[in-house]
Amino acid sequence: MNHRILNGATVGTFVIDSHAALAAWANHTPGNDYTSVVVKSGTWTSDKRIHLGETGTKAVIGEGGSILAFTCPDGLGYDFESWGPKNPTSDYFIVGITVHMIHGGNAFTSCCNLTGCHAVGIPITYSMAFFECQNVINCSAVSFWIGFDNTLFITNCYAKDCNYGYNEGGLQCNCQAVNCGESYRDAGSLVNCM
């Protein structure tokens, strides 16, 4: 992986520190290496989804207070056309990112190894915070139709103000659903969930 810690700061192959940098990533502008993307603190807005497979992105690392806001129906994802998590190996991961879906839609699609990620949306029909993801740890979903849909191996996660907190997923441990229409719908194995 092409990221490292230098004087306490995470250094990646590409840095999101402006709306223009986010647009370059979304459009996978040639000449940039998007293998390891660091998102600096701030709110960066895009009208186009980030197709992580097309951009060749393996790692997305957010600094504290980093928010990606999308005005389109999809946020971050590896595959928007077929179902199932992609790239479940440990060298693919997303850490510390907040995705805000301004007009609704899916925040994280077919992503693996998410830690400390948060999704904020509006609870319109078929909007999902985490859709077809795998290995989701310490993440939250607020105001979606479904917080965690068909997502496997969810640990210490939180769904709030969703029509369905957890839907058709695999093993969930220490998870919580608050103010959801239905907390756990066909949710698979539950361990210490509330």
C-alpha cells in the first residue's frame, strides 16, 4: 500500500483537500494515482459518485472531521451494477469517512473493511447507508430507508432513524438500532444486539 505516516500525518497517493480534488477523483482524471486516498478535514461536495474500482482505489483514509457530501444517488462504491461485496482482502479498506447523501441514495456500496465510517442521509425509499458491504466495524447509519442492507460481519455499529436498522445481513455483534421502524429484519445471527 502506498500510504504512510509522516510526522504524525497520513500521507496517501492522492489527497482530497478541495471540491476540485474530489471532482478529479470522481472523474478519475488521468495522471493521478488514486490507490490510497487521504481525505483532509472539511466538507467536500460532489455531484458524481466515486466508483472505487474504476479509480483503482484500495484505501480511503479520513482525517477527523472529513465529510464527503454527494448530491447524486450514490456515494462511494466498488461496484454499482452487480451485488455483493468486492475485494474483501485486508489491503482494501475505508477508515474514518463520513458520507452525507444530500438528496438520499446509497452511501457505501459493495465496500469491505470499513472502520469508523458514518453515513447520514434522508429516509427516502430504497436509500441505504451500507449496501452489500462486508466487515463493518464501529460505523453508523442515520436517516436512511435501511441502515445496513445485505451487509456481512457487522460489529459495534449503530442505526438511527431508519425504516429498517439492519436488513438481510450476516453476523451482527454488539449492534444497536434506535428509533427505527423495524430494528432487525431477516438480519441473520445477532449477538448482544439491542
